[in-house]
Amino acid sequence: MEFLETQDPEKIKLLETSHRHQQEMKRELKDISERSEKVLKNALIIGGVLALTYLAVSQLSSSKPKKKSKKENTSENSTADENIEEPPSVLSKMGDRAMNMATLFLLDLVKEKLSEYLQHRKSADEDS
């Protein structure tokens, strides 16, 4: 039976074409999975960097306002405690500004690296 199948030139041609298409589909699927893996890794790295930056900035800039307890003796109340917040000091304001500048610098750096990566990927896609 196989002898008869190999004798038909049209069937042989169709089998070869089918095999070639199957190999091409496997190769494309492998390329797509490799690119997806790279994109996922890069997205995780960038997300991790942004999350760590956010945590670092929030930890360094979250200073609890200091409260002073002031006791007042009045004729109606013998003792009353009031919490009064101090205005932020000049040094604290400068520290906040420095943190904001550092955050902007880091975000700008991430943006540049991401655009470089996308340009490199675009040129690599055009080459193939």
C-alpha cells in the first residue's frame, strides 16, 4: 500500500508541503514563546525596580509628625492634653525635595532604558 502512495507525485508533493508548513509553524511557535519569555522577564524586572523604588521612597519620606503634649490648667478643666503638630522644618522640606528629585531621576532613567530596549527590539524585529 505504501508503495502505491509513494508512486503518486502529487501526493508526495502535498506531504512534503505539509511537513514544511508543520516545521515552519513549530519554529514560529518557538520564536513567539522565546520573545514572550523575554518580555515577561523584562516586565517583571521593571515592575520589581519600580516597586522597590516606591517602597524605598515611601519608607524614607514617611516621617511621622512629632506631636507635643501641652497641658493647660483652666478653671473648667483641671488638666487637658492637646496634640499640636509642629510645622515641618527646613531640613525636612529639603529632604523631601531631594527624595522627589531622586524619584524623578530614577523614573527618567527607567523610561530611557525602556525606550532603548523597545528601539532595540523594534530594530531586531525589522531585521528578521
